[in-house]
Amino acid sequence: MNNEWITRVAPAAPMPGPLHGLTMALKDNIDLAGVPTTAGDPRNSVPAERNAFVVDRLIAAGAVPLGKTNLDQYATGLVGTRSPYGACHSVFSERHVSGGSSSGSAVAVASGQVDFALGTDTAGSGRVPAAFNRLIGIKPSRGLVSARGVVPACRSLDCVTVMARTVATARAAYEVMVAYDPDDAWSRRADSLPHRPARGVIGVPDQVLDLDPMHAEAWQATLDEAHRLGEVVKVDVRPLLAAADLLYSGPWLAERWLAFGDKLDDDPAVDPTVRAIVRGGEALTAAAAFAGFDQLAALARASEYLWTQIDALLLPVTPGHPTLADVAADPIGVNSRLGRFTNMVNLLDLCAVAFPGVDRADGLPFGVQLLAPAGHDHELIDLAALWCGEPVPPTPDGQILLAVAGAHLSGQPLNDQLVRRGARLAYTTRTAPSYRMYLVDGPRPGLTRTLTEPDGPGIEVEVWTLPTTELGAFAATITPPLALGPLELDDGRTVLGFVCTADAADPARDITATGGWRAYLSGR
């Protein structure tokens, strides 16, 4: 029997929204109000006072949490066995590890118990279990998803990730999760990240990779199919692989010690392998830390040319798929090898999406990943959808993107005005931070852009595709002071959206702080 759950909770009635009724599991280093966040340590038994920032967003969008899942203790491991709650195994083999540290989250999704699950990924902890359980795993660009309310491993590198059985479900959750959080010091706005046009070029390593035999066969079969993603070119990945070796040394091991070293006493609840690894960070000096930073800077510079040649890099997620017995015989060595192709991603400020490649000859999944510089998350998700045979949602011919922020949102009174005209929900996101929301006659929400206060939280909006032939009739239903006009989103894209004339923006009726119309209605 697998040991994926630490705590189950009774499902609540879902909120209206783009994730309405989808069930989710939370890795137990992510806060869920009223439930202890153990991080795999049962001594952490005090219930969380509030939800993590990202959990609040998902619940507001209609997702329903079913409980907290097992993990490698303090998110330190890629195997899924370092837990006093028991080891997890792949849903495809009781002999083989589930991967970690987001072990229980992957098992809960792959076994069909939830629609999607949150994990974290510092060294590969979201991608490795996704690979071992034939899942989609999205590791966003660092800082795009707030880590407020998440027990840190390496605070400067930690990313909240999502796993699902389809790209569409993972994408839907990702779109809700991404939001700037001014109370998270590591949060970044999507529009602050550089972006370049895609050219349709996929890189693959120009060298033979150190893979176990069955993984090597599956990798070659996947390479034979890689042309489905675009033009394939061979590139030098040695700087990236060298950077992967840095994660458990110098600054980042010391950062783990800073995060939870005070928990690593000789209590039997502490996993001995986690204790042995992280205690090494206690004695590291500032000089050693700066030496590590210098090494990483040199490797980052050496890898820059790679991204002038390609849009995305295709790699295996792991070199092999170890058994539980393999890990028991060599807990540190086996785990270290699993991070060969994942450790460097956050160090080098890359985004990544894991997805199934061609299965191994023994029927076990073989996971691959696409990497790109921070800010190119959407392109990677689209490529994963293309590989998996799922629809990619660019705006089709004859359609226009329309952002709505009030009574036309899903589940709100005027939403049928969109639906009956053939509109379809594309994704949920937020406006750029320069927008404010005011109550206008109706009452209705009105969005106005300001140049004097550009650092607001942004406003929740839904982006719909609407047939262009229906735009005129739809616009005729809108009464002043609202109108349709250009609206900038938090990822820098501009779409058509509801805006309000400046003369109707009464400072006494400013509701920007609520973050959106739904939040305002629920708080009245």
C-alpha cells in the first residue's frame, strides 16, 4: 500500500471559477488553514492559521483541497522514501520509488484520487515524481508563484509546482497560481522577466548521456520523435550539468541549514539521511559561499550562448528509475544521481515542464523535460501539449481575446452574455500592477490604469475567446462609464478588456485591495 496521504480533510463546496469542482492535494510543506504543516516531521503539530497564498488563489478559483500529502522530510530528497510516514512507490511498480520530494502529491494524482496536486521543486522535487508516475509537472519560473505559506528548503530557489494527468489541467491550475505577491520578498512580476520570440528550435545534448540501459533506450526513442516539437539541433549542455553539481554544496547547503537546521536534532522523528546531508551546511563559511556564487556565475555565463541557438532544451528528467532496495542500499548516492538533469534549473533561473516521453521497455514511464530561460513558461507548456496530443490554445482565426473582471466572470450573473455568443474561457490571470478597481453605478467594478501608483496587486481577470462576429453585439450591451479598451495583463500581453473612464474613478470607492470582484463580493 502506498503512503501518499498524511492528512485528509472533508471537501468543501467549491467556489465558482475556472477550476470549479477540481480536487487537489497539497504537499505537506504548504499551509492549509486548520491543518498542521508537518514538512514530514510529526513534531510540527500546530495547525496552520491561514492558507498559503497560492492555496487561497486556487480555492477562490473553485478548486477543492482534499488533504496533505507525504514528502521527503523538509523537502530534502528526490526519492520519496525519507519520511517517518513511510515510503511511497510509483503507481506503476511497487518495487520502484515514487520520486520525491513531492512523492505523495504525485501518487495522489497518478492514482486518480485528485485532479491535480501542488508540490515544490528546488532540485527537481516536482519533476522527478511527475516523471516516475507519468504526469505533467510544471515548474514555473522562480518567483512567478508565491512561496508565502510554504516551509522553505532553499528560500532563494524554492518553487511551488503543479502536477496533473493532462497538460490542460496543469495549465489551468498554473494560470491561477501565477500572481505577484508583494508580501513575498522573492516574488517576481511576470512582465519583469525578459522575453524573446520563439523560433521553433529545440536543443538536445550533443553528447551521450549517462543513463541506465532502459532509460537510454527510451531516451533514444524519444529523440527519434523530438522533431514533433520543432527543428532539432544538438547543443553543448556541459555548463548546465556542471551547475547541477553545485546545489548540495556551498551557499545552498548552508541555506537549507538556515531554513530548518534547528530541527535536525537526534530525535527519532528526524530522518537520519536528511540530518546527515543538511548538517554539513552548519560549518560552511562565508568565503565558501561566495566561492560557490562565483562558480555559478561562471557557469551561467558559459551557458548563455545556448539560449541564442534554441528556444527550449529537451533532457531526460532522471538517469534511471531506482528501486526501493537500491535506495536502501545507498540512500545518498542513488538520490544524488537522480538530480543530474534537474538540480541546475533553479540555480540558472530556468523554467521547466516535465511530461512523459516514450515508455521504457519494461513498461515503466520515462519522463522528459523541456527547459527555457525564466519567463518562457507558456511556450514550454504549449510544447508539452503538442507532444501529448492536446490542443494548444492560441487565439484561433476569427476569435478575439477579451478580459472580464466583474459580472461577466464565470458563475456571475452576466456570464451567459458571453457563453451564448460562443465565448470560451481561455485562462485566468491578473492585470498589470498599474490598474485599480473602483465601484461604479450598478454596482459594478471599473478598472482604470494609473501612472502614479504602478505597484498595486493587479486585479483578477478571466480571459475569454470571443468570435469577432459577436464583438459588436456584445459591446452594445455595455453601458457607461464602462467600455471596451486595451488592457495589459501581468505577463505583459495586451488584450481587449473592460475599462472605466477616469472621471468615474471615485477614490472613496476604491476596492483594489480586495484583488478582484469575487473577493470583494465575498467580503461584503
